[in-house]
Amino acid sequence: MAAFSARATENSLDKIVEDPRCGRALTWIDSSAEWVTSQQVRLTEIPAPEFAETRRAEALREIFAANGFQTRTDSSGNVIAERPGSDPDSVILLAAHLDTVFSGGTDVRVKREGTRLLAPGISDNGAGLGALAGLARAIAESDIRTRKTIVLAGDVGEEGEGNLRGMRALVNEFGSHLAAVIAVDGPSTEFITTQGIASRRIEAVVTGPGGHSWSDFGIPNPISAIARGIVRFTSMRLSLSVRSTYNFGTIEGGTSVNSIPARAAVKVDLRSESEAEAGKMETALRQAMQDGLRDEEAAFDAPGDALKLSFVSLGVRPAGKLPADSPLLAAVRDVDRFLGNRSHIERSSTDANLPLSLGIPAMALGGGGRGGGAHTLNEWYDPTGRELGLKRLFLIALSLAGLDR
Ligand SMILES: [Zn+2]
């Protein structure tokens, strides 16, 4: 992190906005919101379930390449676009996740209703991907040169069970060259997400002999055992000192209504502002599931090893927090003041967790416009006013990267 000096930014914002090249980019943004939206629609209509982001990545790579960026795809599937600065050892990374929570067969065609666009993934993270496309084009239109290298990336594995593997690969690759990382996620320009929430995603699997519902009655039932474990866990009190949440997200098992299942599994998402609290919740969850198993065995006077319990870790997101006096935060505040954008500090679980946990200055910002219904089939996005988000990202990127003649 040597590259990020105590000086807030390479140039004062005043100097940047006076530069005619910057003026060209802002003018382009004002007249081209529709182009940005059309890129967003095109990318959203290419399905990108977890672990199947390749086609969408390729489409984004073409947009970056058409705007003069050096592009490539890394071994994890990230698309990386670079615009080298005069000091190539120092990198400003802006990354938007490519993946969605929706499975392959989901209808992702974009429908229009008034000013709204409707489609699964149109906002999360169509808004972020569209913004990166707009940013690439604005930089190209301005023909601006920077000191630090600007890297734009569409990264894989942010949602669900991706476990931030895309961002992990980016941080590994650029390592100590990273001066700042901005995850562009969703639309909102009201938030500056500087705190990463710790999360643990765990699957608990219970197996047993299984059998016939009538003739084998008395064999402990994995589904009942899981239900007992859930009741035990949800009856506990969470610590009130920090905000923590849990969600039993999916449950599956069994083969037919008249068979005692031989297997059942539940997936759980635990989150907390505090790493320690997330760890405590995980320990409590494991204990509750174990106790649920014993309860089920005891209910049928079954031997203590009739059921087997195992856990699979589906993902660990470390917590992290950008210091309040961080130059990165000061740069964003400057830009918000200049644009008249009211914003406030937020916490969330995003790609920014990873760099934050390693002490790399990072945050998550929205790409502009408005949206809602994320992670549901009713997801929507309204591009009205998206210019603000694009200008914001452009000015932040430039003030972090610094102008070069
Ligand atoms: Zn997202």
C-alpha cells in the first residue's frame, strides 16, 4: 500500500474539473446515459449464474477493449481491463461482480414498464456492470492520462457460494500495488460502504439409515433432526452489542412422502458486524445442530450414532473497516460535495470485504440510478438520474489516480 500516501489525492478536485479533458468526459456522460443503459440491458440478458459467468465476462471484455483498454481474462474467470498510468506500480481498481443469484434457466430478458427496467439481476449487478462500461467509455472519450493505472474488472464469485473467489484473485494479482479498491455494486449513490460485515455460510448435512414410513417407524429422521436443530438455534438470544443476523436459506432432503429420509441438508447464512460474534454464532449453530440430532435420537430411544452430522463451509467473508480518516473516504466526500450528492456511511457484505480485511483502502459504491427487489424475480432498475453515479465514479477514479499531462 506504499502508493497511497497521506496526501488525499494526486490532484485537488478543482484542478481535475477545470481540465478540458475531464470536461469532455462529463459532457459525454450527460448526453449518453442511454448508451450506458443499453450496455446494462445487454449484459443483464446474458445469464451469469455462479460458476457460469464466462459469456457475460466476454461481452464486458469486448466493451472494455472497444474503449482502448488492454483486456484479458484471468484463470478464475475475471475480466480485467487496464489503462496504464505513468506510474504503473500503483493501481486503482474498480470492480463489479458479474455473477447473479439466479440459476441457469431463469428468464433474464429485460422488460420495460414506464421508466423502469425489470429483470433478475438488472440492478444487482447490472447497475454496477453498466456503470463500469460507462466509465470505460467516459475515460476513452476524455482521452485522459493518469498517474496511477486504472484497472476495471468484472469479477466472478461474489454472490452465494462464490466465496469472493474473483476478488480474491484480483487482490492476489495486484497485491501491494493496490492503492484503492472500489466495488461497484448496485445502483444507490446514497451509500458509502466502508465496513464489511463478517459472514459465514454453512451447510449442515444429516444422514441416517432411512426406511419405510410405516414398517421402519422409530428410525431417527434426518429432516426432523434438522428441524430440532433449527428450533434450538433460533431459541437462543443473539448478542445485542453488535448487529448480527442469521438465515436458514434452503432445506432439502428425502425422496418421497412415505420414506424416512436417509439424508437432509440445510444451508445457513450468518452475518455480524464483529468477526468474533460471527465465530460465536457459528460455534452455537454447530452445537445446536448436534443437540438437535441427539434430541431426535433420544425421542426414539435410538442409539447415539444412528444419525451422522457433518458441516460444509460454503464461504467465509472476513470483516473489515475503512478508517474514518482514510484519504480514500476524503476523496469520495470531496466528490460528493462537488456534485451535491448526499451520502452516508453504510455497512454491508460485498467484494470490498476482502481488501478491507487485508488493510487495503476499499469501499463499495453504487453505479447510479435506482433499483430494488435484489435477489428476487421482481428485481427492477430505474436509470433516471444515473448520470450522477457515473460522474461520481469518474471523478473519484480520477482524483485517486491523478491527472498526467
Ligand atoms: Zn451485488
